[in-house]
Amino acid sequence: MGSGIYVAGHRGMVGAAIVRTLETQGVGPLILRSHSELDLTDQRAVRRFFQEERPEQVYLAAAKVGGILANNQFPAEFIYTNLMIEADAVHEAWASGVRRLLFLGSSCIYPKLAEQPIREDALLTGKLEPTNEPYAIAKIAGIKLCESYNRQYALDGVDFRSVMPTNLYGPGDNYHPDHSHVLPALIRRFHEAKEKSLPEVAIWGTGAPKREFLYVDDMAAASVHVMNLPRHTYDALTEPMTSHINVGFGSDIEIAELAKLIKKSIGYTGNIAFDTTKPDGTPRKWMDSSKLLSAGWAPRVGLEEGIRSAYQDFLKHKMVRA
Ligand SMILES: NC(=O)c1ccc[n+]([C@@H]2O[C@H](COP(=O)([O-])OP(=O)(O)OC[C@H]3O[C@@H](n4cnc5c(N)ncnc54)[C@H](OP(=O)(O)O)[C@@H]3O)[C@@H](O)[C@H]2O)c1
């Protein structure tokens, strides 16, 4: 067996938070490669990397990630890149002797109209949200890759796990004007409206859809927690062909309410308007995280506190990534 923990995607929001958590816990050594040092869609390079480094554990937090607009504009890139990253990393990790791997998926794997709160067994029971279907299909393939390796190589001790986070936010988020998710996009828009003294900020849709948001350091703690659960505990929580675990905050909030919270945190004094010519998307996406809660993890950072901290990070970095 190898040694060291490889965090793939350590420069991303989630990967960086996993690194912070592992460093705080004093575990390692950590094995880190930026995208430019190791392109995970390049199978030969990935094979070379795993054969040379032979990590003991792998956190797979590298992915092509984006909001509705980016998913709509670049569907081919979203499905291709994510399928390739997963296939290369999971297969080459296995081939090099890795026996414990954690794959990060997303709540968009679930059907658009799944019963709420969404349980793990809702996977593949209905049609997906069309705007990010290619991305979601790639993430579903990632779960199925991990569980197929588990099923075929169980006797060799292969134990590849998957976590499905709800919407995440926090330090290191992407605040790109077109390519970001809803919470960081609102932080940016309210901030700019405040700077420019604009009279109102228009929100897409009616503001009625509800979403769940988890602070990224809570997600990182959940990832490390799941990675280190004893095998019998993980196996008791999952099924061989429903092998993923939800990671949510526990409650959701209307987009209109979220906008009010962000407006308050930023100190913007103008109005909030709703552009009802724009689509609302899925009415509600609230995860049932009872499995993980029963296994001893719970979120620690409330939404108001988390937004304040994310805004401080935004001000520090004014991050704009394409
Ligand atoms: N953000 C959320 O709200 C959210 C919610 C649910 C699930 N997740 C999941 O959490 C994981 C991480 O998301 P994130 O928000 O941390 O995304 P992120 O900030 O965009 O980070 C992704 C990282 O992956 C790297 N990467 C992309 N393509 C790569 C490639 N071909 N080879 C090597 N590295 C590559 C990126 O590097 P470059 O920037 O250099 O390309 C980046 O450092 C993803 O699996 C995502 O699905 C995120």
C-alpha cells in the first residue's frame, strides 16, 4: 500500500477547504498537483502520476464546475471533461493500488421533481433538470464508476465512496459575472450595486424556488469524516448499487429570502426586483442528509455567518474565474 493523501482539485473551492481541514488535523503527507501540472483528462499523465506517487487515499474534488449559463453554453465541455477526469482518476487510482477514494458529486444528480427532502435512493428515478443534464450524467457516471469498482474488486479491499453535496459557498468561490452559482453571483451583484449606488438589483425568476446552502468548510469536514468512517459503518449506511451519501445543511431557503440576507450582509440599501421573464429552474432542492447525520457529522456554520465570511473573502480577493 502507498502513503500520502492526494487531493485532486486542491486549488478549487472544495479541494482547498479539504486541504485546510486535513492540515488542521495534521494528517498527511498531502500530494497536490495543480491543473497545469497534471491534466486529469490526460490518461497517460494520470497513469504516470499514480504509478510514481502511489497515494494511499484520494479525494476527487477536481471537476469542471459552473452555473446555469456556463452549463448551457458549454455542455460538451461539461460532460467530456468530467467523464474523463473521473474515468482516468478512478481507474488509474485503482490500478496503482489505491483502496480508499472519495468522489465528490453534486445534488444535480437527482431528478428535477424528486420527492423532498431528496433521499439517496431517488437517484435514477426520473428526468434530470435539462439545463445541467450533461454535467449531472457525468456525475452519475462517477458514482457508478466507484461502485462498479467496489463490486468487482471488493475482495481486494477496494472501497471507493461518493458524497453528494448540496450548493456550496465560502472562501475560494467563483464570482464570475456569467459563470458562477446563485449565492456567489448574488454577492457580486449586490456588492456592485452598492459600489455604483444602483437603485435596484434584479433577481432571475420569481424568487420562490427554494435552495439549500452549505458552507464549504463544513463540506470539507464531511468529506474527511466520510473518508475515515470504518468500512462496516459506510457499508451499513449505503447499498452496493446506491453507494453515495448526501451532504446538506438540513434546511433550505427561498431565493428571495437569500437575496435579503445577502443584501443585509453587504449593506446594500436599494430594492430587490424579480425578473419573472427568466425561468425559475427546479422548484425545490432539499437533501435528506439523515444518513450522514446518523454517522456523526453535522454542519457548524449558519447561513448568515457563512455569507459574512464569504463576503469578506470576496472583498479580499475579488475573485473572477472563467
Ligand atoms: N461549488 C458548488 O456549489 C458545488 C456543489 C456541489 C458539488 N460540488 C462539487 O465539488 C467539486 C469541486 O467543486 P468546486 O466548487 O471546488 O469547483 P472549482 O472551484 O471549480 O474547483 C475545481 C478544481 O478542479 C480543477 N480542474 C478542472 N479541470 C481539471 C483537469 N482537467 N485536470 C485537473 N484539474 C482540473 C480546477 O482547476 P482549474 O481552475 O485550473 O481548471 C479547480 O481547481 C466538484 O466535483 C463539484 O461537482 C460543488
